[in-house]
Amino acid sequence: MDHKQYIRDIIRGEALDVDEDIQPPVSRIEIGNQNIDFNSPTWIALKVIMEDELKLLRIKNDGNLSDIDTALTRGDIRRLKYLLNLPQTIKLRNIPTTL
């Protein structure tokens, strides 16, 4: 798979998950004319929002849910964890930070 396709998969949430904190994260990636700066106030604010949502989903998951609701909640948790780990994921996959 080429790197541009992998970035598209990341954005769509279809790339593989990786373990946390294995290598230091990248601080920024460039995709064409677009940039994602993982040190920007916007990313930091989104990270806080995602971390709060993750806490709420974990509490919900501990509740008495149907099998379907449990699966949906776990999928939401997995996706948020993936997005929160995006800087580490890019570093681990040796994806060029400029495409």
C-alpha cells in the first residue's frame, strides 16, 4: 500500500491499530497543501474532547448494555483511541510526514 493510501485509510479510520507509546510521536504531517500540527491549540483541544468522550464511553461500556450496544460502544472506544494515537501511529508506520 502506498503512503497516500495509508493516510486516506487513517482519515477514514480503516488503518490498523498499534500499541501506544512505543516511539515518540511525530509533531506534524503535511498532505498536499494541508497540514496536521499535533502541537497546535486545535489538536490539543480536540485531544481533550476525545479523552473526555473516551472516559464517558468507558463508563457507558461498564453499564448494562445489550450485545449490540456493547459492540457499538467498543467500536467507538477503539476509534477514539486510534485517533488519540495518530501521532504515534504515523511514526511507527514510517509514513513520510510530507506527501
